[in-house]
Amino acid sequence: MSSTGPSGSAPPRASWTDLGPRLISAAVLIAIIAVGLHFGGYVWAGLAAVVFGITYREWEQMVTLKPLAPLGMALIALLAIGTLAFPAFGPSALLVAALIAIGISLFGDRPVIVWRVGGVVYFAITIIAVLAMRGNEPAGIIAGWYLGVVIASNDTGAYFVGRVVGGTKLAPMISPAKTVSGAVGGWLIGTVAGTIFWMIFTPSPWWLGLIFSAVLGLTGQAGDLTESAIKRLFRIKDSGDIIPGHGGFMDRLDSVTAGVILVFVIGALHGGIDHVATGFLYW
């Protein structure tokens, strides 16, 4: 017996019209990130300054529901300056920039002060994590690719499994398009892909790679849902339209930012702030 909808008609098939733009955009992003990871230093910092400058712009416009104002431009400039100064001065450069940005935020519209300050703090922490993970060691390249493999496999797996299998919605009030099947399928695929990468490129125990890959997958999905909840609060669908098929940078980086902070914390605790990638990968 065929499955039909309430009116007796067949249920709508999943639309794949966005697949082409998504694949092309993903290929371009991967190429750019690969170059930045390879060179590290000021090249990686410059890339981070551009990416997170655009991302904070999306955040600023979302929480104010207005076009970018001079105060928002000042916050973006401060975060960019702190990011570019990181290779020379380390995390202190971003901490100083964030403190100045927080002080400036207090002179803005009172209803959005909390969102502005929260955004500055979160972005500063994320940028520190991204730059410290790459560091100055070759291990930073491996750590960056490992994180990318886990998150990208998770997202891609969730996209395809969710479209093909469908079923129960994961969080319909937050993100109506996400399904339980997609979340579980993506998590399993990301966990397997990350574990395989770990076994090939690190000498550390395979089971540790399995644990890290599984936890990073869950962390990435939590970051994705959190960003969706915030967008729902401000009644917007996408943070922007700069990436064809994906939306804004914030829509693409929600899983990555949550994951890179976890990598940073584990790596810093095990290897120290100057050896984050080594501390994360080698046990």
C-alpha cells in the first residue's frame, strides 16, 4: 500500500534544487580554508578577520533589526584589529579589543546591549580558539582538517539522510526543516568519518578519536540549534545570503564555532595555550 497524505495524495518529495549551489559554495569555501590553514600566521588571521567580520555584521543586523550603523562598524573594526594582531601579541590582542568593544557597546541602544556584548564576547572567544588551534605548528593543519571533516560530514550526512528518510521533526518550533533521522544519521556519519581521519593522521588511540568525533558532532548540532533558536527569536530565516545555497556566514559557522571552542578547551588543558593542536591530537 502506498503512503498518502491527509487528502489522499502522495506526500511531497524532497526538493534538491539547492544541492548544486550548496556543492559549489562548499567547494569554494574548502579551497579558501585549505589555503589559510596551509600558510597559517597572518594569512590565517587575515582570513579569520574577514570571515568573522562578515559574520559579526550579520549578528549586528540581526539583533538590531536595522542596517549596519557606525557603532556596529566600530565593533567589527575592533574585532578585526584584534584578530590581525593575534600572530604578534597572542590572545591578549583580542581580549583588549573585546574589552574596548564592550565599553563602546554600552553607549548603544539599551534593548540590544546584552546581545551586542554577548556577541562580542562569543566572537572573541571563537576567534581566539580558531587562531590558537592553528597556531604555528604543523599539527594545527591536521587539527583544522579533522574538525572540518567531522562537522562537514555531520552537516552533509544530516542533509542527505534527512531529505531521503524524513520522519519526525527534531525541533519543529526552532528549526522546522531538521529531522530526527537527519540528526542521528549525520551524527553517525560524522563520527565514523572523524574516527577514520583520526586513525590515519594521528598516532593516538582510535577510541579517543571516536569519543572526540562523537562529542564534536553533538556539540556542532547543539550550536546549530542554538543559532536557529536565536534567529527564530528575531524572526529571521537566514542570517544573510552571501553564500549561495547556504545563507549567511553565521548559518554556516554555527556548528564549526561550537566545535572549535571544544577543541580549544581540550587542547589548551592538555597541551597549553601555545600548543592547542598538539595537545588535542597527541595523547
